Amino acid sequence: MRMTRLIVLLCFVLGLAISLTTLRAQQGGGAVAIDNDDIGGVVTGARGPEAGVWVVAETRDTPTRLIKIVVTNDQGRYVLPDLPKGTYDVWVRGYGLVDSPKVKATPGKAVNLTAVTAPNAAAAAQYYPAQYWWSMMQLPPKSDFPGTGSGPGGNGIAQNIKSQGEWVRNIVATDACTACHQIGGKATREIPKALGSFEDSVAAWDRRIQSGQAGGAMSARFTQVGRTRALQMYADWTDRVARGELPAAAPARPIGRERNIVITMWDYGTDKTYLHDEISSDKRNPTVNANGPIYGATEESTQFLPVVNPADNSATQVALVVRDPKTPSAADQPPAAPSAYWGDEVIWNSQSVSHSFAMDKQARVWVAARIRPGETAAYCREGGSHPSAKVVPIAQNNRQMQMWDPKTKKMTPVDTCFGTHHLNFDDNDKLWFTGSGPVIGWFDTRIYDRTHDEAQAQGWAPFVLDTNGNGKRDAYVGIMDPIDPTKDKRIQGGFYGVAPAPDGSVWGSVLGMPGSLVRVVPGPDPTNTALSEIYEIPWNNPKAAAQGFAPRGMDVDSKGVVWTTLSSGQLASFDRRKCKGPLNGPSATGQHCPEGWALYAYPGPNFKGAVDVASADSAYYNFIDRFDMLGLGKDIPLATGNESEALNALVDGKFMTFRIPYPMGYYGKGFDGRIDDPNGGWKGKAVYSTFATRAPFHMEGGKGTTAKIIKFQVRPDVLSK
């Protein structure tokens, strides 16, 4: 009897607690149910509920700083779910507003917030994504191309720049300045006072692009395209910004399913660390490493991998290694000129130059990372014993590989003859690489695990087109030789992005103008049997429905359709099944399947005077969400919106834009995803990215800001918890 009374009493107390929590969340006019680890409430402004604005919660009470962001519904209601214990700063950010005062809050409490309307258009524009400011750039008119040089009577554009598109590709877009960092944010649309005093903005930009350890490369790029004309273009842009010109368009607030996003972020690395990539799971089976650590690659900046453990909200490091102490270091390259942020300090000091990852079934992390100086082992070179060296000897490469085993806590250096850059596993546990120049390289982890023999586990092959059309690889002419219809034809090929396809072929993107996708069928003995096909991006092709240029990242969906992002401001798909003509033979050399292409312009404003470009957004890489880890469906293409500061998802032929509103300055170089709980609904899965700008000090917060892991989840409803 007493036990029954006790149970009844406990149920009553529990029910009362839940009712009070719900009641607290209802204050202010909207019923918002929250649990003890949520913060929820209503956002109102001068005209009532504020729809489609972000509520940001930030705490430093966790081992590493944690940020969570959600969007309000039509009634201004919001729920920030699953918050660790701690005290949070909570505030409102949204288009047409300025940030509301930060309110201290703890999970389990209702927090109603008051939005603050921007006092004027200039104040509102400070919260616009970089793309809206970047789109104010005035491009040279199409009539200025081809360039006529910098000599007397020339227009200042290099003679090798044949079109506006090529100008954009070389000095504006993803193969140029936005290959490394965002442009258009406050740090880049203004000339920092710390840079010095100059007679005009052209001189200021001339000095600016020489700053820091990348200054030599930035400066050289301007010279290549026509230094004075490029400097004038950039100077005109910042001059107009300084005079008070504002973006011509304002961004729309999130609508529909865009409001269902939940963004979680953790700090990792240091204030001098920049990131290139991250990895959370095995791309083939994203249940691997469930609830485990997420790793970042720091390229030139540090000799470690920063790591975030979402299970306890901590950040740690894993040391990289080299075999040879004479391995070059980024510290060997001093700043070309002092940085406005770091002066003459050498802030990058990596020897391994870790770039990208692949995770295997055992949650081991394979890293494209340097372990030695450039000269390859004797078996790789001319006269070497390796079977692949007898076909294409390799004397030098820039980056090899390392493997981190989380069980043994050991980092193992692995030498490769070919260079490494991006890498992905096929279904047979074979890694395929980019960064190898005119060959495709692979590494068989099954052979390596069995033998621990680096040489036996690896191989490489030339890119050879079947131009004689006999269905097999035989004698071929060289890369620079004209096509001989009686022989095959070797091409340069060099992959940038790489992705094995469901049918066993391997696809790669090839940089350039217009650039291409290349398909490789390895055959039974890839070194001697691999055959390639090449499909150029439609450019100046009257048979194509749309034109574009300069691919970068790429991925393949479960149906074998290849997706790539273009410097022309588009996401492109290529479906080989739609090709009508022969896919080999002397005419199958690039522009022979325009019907296989579909191009989708990224949303948002375009540059002033743009003719060859579809959008001012810049996407570095793209990813196919084969397993519905984001929550929008299977096989959804995702792209890094590095100017729109967003994850762009193509759903039913239209883009959804999931912005990262805080801190401003999101710039990503890839996505991956993980399923922590297959039965956990939206909470059990996510897509991940990282702030991957080479200049984290350009982000909101300035010097001292660190990179972040970003977790994206789309819940069924704005108020799901």
C-alpha cells in the first residue's frame, strides 16, 4: 500500500515538473515544450513574433567552447535541444536585425527574447553573407577579352586570358583567391589600418596580397593575369565599400525546411591553426566510429591533427610524424611581407602538410601527409623494380601518407611513390588518390595489413584513352602527341577530386579551363589495363544546354551520376548513361557528350557585369549524402557555400540554403557524415564540416578565433527536441 502511494506521489511530482517546464516555455504567448536539457521560448520584435531568425546559444563551460544555433518558426518560437550543462549566452541574430543583448540562461529554462531591428540599411548589411558584398565586384566586360597585355595600348589583361570566364577562374573564383579563404567578409572588404598608409587603394592592395606566408603565391597570381588590371578591380571594389555603397540585394530569411536546421559547433586547434578537411566516419558505412572522435587536417599550419570528441565536448590533438628529419617544413617559407595580424611571425610550421582523410572499417584514419623529402625510393624511379615504375617511373612527389589507429594510439608513416592529395576507398578496401600528377595511384590496405609491405600494396597507371576504339589498352601515343587513330592516346589526366563509383570505375575531376571529369576502369591489372574516358565541362559548345567551367570537388551518387562544383558558380551533374555517341574512338576526346550534363546555378547575387558566371558564390567541394545523414533524403548533393556562408543542398532540382550565421566567415572544404544511432531518428545522424579558411583571423572575432567542427542536423519540425 505504501509502495503504491509512493509511486503515485512520484508520478505526480514528475508530471508537475514537466508541466511547469512546459508552462515556463509558454510564457510570452507560445506553447514551446522543452526538456531539462533544452532552452526554448519565443522571439518577438517591434511588430510581433520574429520568424526565420536565428537563436544562438554559446558556452565556455564545456571542455571546449560549444555553440548551438536554431531558427524560429512563424510564431517566433524556438527550441535549442540537447544542451550540455552550463551557463549559456543566448541571443537573436537575423536579417533586418542587429544582434540582441546576450541573455544568460541554463538548460531547462524558458527564455523569451526581444529582437532588435537594425536602425538603418548599413547596420543590417553587416550581417549579410560575404557573397552579397563580394557580388559588388565589377568584372571586366566581355569585350575586354582576349586580354591585350600590359604594354603600350594594352588593356592590362594578360594575353593568355581568353574570356571573362577565364579571368574569373584565375583571379576571382574557386581556382584563385577563394581557393584558400573567403572574400567579402568585413576583414576583406576593408583595408586593415595595420597594413600601413598608401597613396591609393591600388597600392594598398599591391601590398596586401604580399602579406604572410602565402604572400608570394598570391602576388604571383596577380602578375600572371595582369597585375595592374587585377589590382584596379579589387581596389575599385573596396573603394566603393569605403564610400558607403551597400549590396544591391538583401538575403532572404530561412523558409520551409531551412528552418529545421540544428547547428552545433565545437572549437578545436589553436588561433594559428587553419584547417583543410575533417573526417568522422567511413564514407561507405557511416555507422563506423559512432559517437567517436572527429579529426581535422591542418595542411601547412601545424604538425598535429586537431580532434573533437562530441561525446564529452572536448578537444585534443594527435601528433603527426615524419621518417626523415630533413622533411621540409612550412616554416621554411617566411612571410613575403608582414601580416596585418601577425607581423613577421612565421605562424605555419607543418612538415607533414596533412591534407585530406579516408576512414576505414576499423575506424583507422588514413591521412594524405608528408613523411620525407621529395625524392622517391629507388624502386619508384627509372630502372626501379616496381611493376608500375616500369610503365611510368616517378622520381619526386610532395606528399605521402600516414595512418592513425585509435586502438593502438599509434601514427604509422606510409611511403608512396605517387603524390597524395584527396583519397577515397572503393568497396575492396583499396584507396584511390589525387595529387599524383599524370598517373592515377592506389594503395591496397588489405595487402598492406597482410604483408606490411608498402611497395607491394601500391601501384599507379597512366591515363590512357581508347582512341583506336578496340576496347582494350594497347600501344599509345604520348601526352603531347597528336591522336593516331590506330593507337590509344595518353592524356595528362591529373585528378583533383576522386571518387570510386558503384560499378567499380573511379572518377576524378581535372582542374583547368574548361576542365573535365575523367573515368578510369582499372581492369584486372590496372598498371597495364586501366583505360580512361574524358568528359569536358560544356564550354563554347553550341550543342550543350548550359555552359560552365573549372571543376574542383566531386563525388558520385549511388546511381553512378557524377557531381562536381564549378568556378562558374554552378553545381554540375554528369550522367554517362545519357550519352548518345561512342564513348571511345578518335572523336571521344572531351566535348562528345553534352547531353550528359546538367548545370544548376548557385543561389544568391552575381558579380556586376557577369556574363560567363552564374553566381558569385564559391563552392570548394561537394558531397553526396547517400545515406540521408542530413535528413533531406538519400543521394542529396551538398556543396560548401563559401561565399553564401552555407551548406547548399540540391533537393528536387532546387537549392536549400542552410546558413552558418555565427561566427560569420564560414568557409568549408568538404563534408562527410555519420550515423551514431540508426534507430535514433534525426538525433542519431548528422553531416559534418569545418571552418577551413586559411585565414581564421578573418572570421568574426578576428585574431584569436579558432577553427570549428560543424554538425548539421535537419529535424522534422522547428520545435522537435
